[in-house]
Amino acid sequence: MLLTFNNRKINYWLLLLLVPAFMPGCSPKSSFGDIGEKPKAAFTVTPVSGKVNTYLLTSTTKGAFYYRWNIGDGGGARAGRQVDTAYYPDKGDYTIKLILLSDGGIDSTTVAVSVAADDPNGCAGKKALLTNCTSKTWVLDQPGGGALLVGPLTGGPWWTSGEGDVTDRACLFNDEYTFRKDGSFTQDLKGDIRVDDEGGAPWPTDIGFPIGCINVSQLPAKYKPWGGGNFNFKVIGGNKLQVIGNGAYIGLYKAGEAGTTAAPESVVTYDIVEMTATKMVLDKRYDWGHWKFTLKAK
């Protein structure tokens, strides 16, 4: 069915969406005259029979002519229809938001939905970019600088890697991270690992080697899980990447789940700052600041 609208009217209300003075709840007059009663946004969320993690979104507001949905997966808002759909490849809790327009004004509302399980064959959104819906390998961004950054949550960094670090830290920049559609994740360190520092000294303090590159076979037994291997991953809510398995990490082994870690951990979760088909920026935040890792598709 072909839907046609008064574009002038839509543009008018879209302009109001951008003006803080006109918040949901206002019903201003316009050159259109008496624009009617303010709408009350409402919608239902219903699982679609026979489709995994797919939901039918149905606006029940009468008289609306424009619908903007944000399904809470990190993909942002998009123009849609009165009856629309939402699909979630990953389990989790999501908040769906609807903003709608009618002759009477603007209103919005939200509905929470809980997805009980991952779609085992799912591949959409960030997961599709991460895996290419088959497999994709990522490396720290190079040859330029900026692949590694540490600093406060606001303001400039304390340190960021430069172009020379690609050579000076070659055993770090040769690491490969391969993500697959089935949720498996391989961390290939190419047989070597860089002993990192903390406060200018090797970290952890008992690792037994100076700062610099060593063969992964030289790692003490309790640190061998940092030597790479086969793990799993999840994209959570469209805006987080979680690597799962003892010793799994991206970028630096010492950037642990809750802070600088002195031992391999079973889970590390990163905020996805940016994700395209060729670039991935991950952030690991703590109360003292953050590490940021910029990777590129190999």
C-alpha cells in the first residue's frame, strides 16, 4: 500500500522534535490552525510465531501519521510504520521507544522486552559487521598511531600508541582476533606476547620477564591462558562485546573486567564505541579512566 503524507506538516513536527521547548506533552498552535487533541503514544509488542526473537510492534494510537522506532539494540532510531517489527539476535533486556506525530502534536512512550535466548543462527547488526556472517579477522589498527589509548574518562589521554609502536611492539600488533557467526572466537598471538608494564615495571610483578616480547611458551603456568586460544563471544544489546573463556581478551591482557588484572579472567566485556565493516573501536571503562582499542578488519 502506498502511503502519502503532507510533507510540510511532517517537516513542521520534525522541526519541533529538534527544539527543546517543544517536548512531548506540548500541543502548540501552528499555521495549520487548530491542530487537534494531543496524541497519547501507545503500542503493543507481540512475538511473531515461527520467527526466532522477532516481535511485532503495533502502534495503537489513533490519528498518527509518522512513527519513529528505536528498538534499543544500539542501532538508533529509524522512521517506520504503524505496524513494524524488531529482531534481536542476542538475548538480553531491551527498551523499545516509539515517537509519533499527529495533527495534535508529538508524544513518545517505551516498552521493555526481555529476550530469553540467543538466536543460534542469528546474524544482524553489530554481529554481522563483526563476523561478516561467516568469519572475520581483526588486528590492531596500523600502520598509523592511536590503536591503543589510556586516559581519564574526560579530557586528553595519558598515553596513546604512535606509528613507531607498530614496530616496537610488533608482538602485540601481530595479534589476530577472529570472530565467527556461531559465536566462537579465536585469539591468535602468532606465538609471542608482549609483557606489559604497570607503573614502569613488568606486570604482573611475578611474571618473571622484563617488559617486551617473549614466546608464549615462556609464560609461567598461571599466565599461560593469556597465550591465546579458542574462546567464545557475545554481542550484548548491540553496544557491548563480551569475550568468554579463561584468558580471553582484546588488546591488552592486563585490561581486565573490573580494572588492571593480575590474573587471567573468564569474561571481559567491552563497550562498542564504533563498528563498521572495516573498523572497530572498543572501550573498557573503570572508575579511574579507560582503555580504548581501535582495530581494523584484516
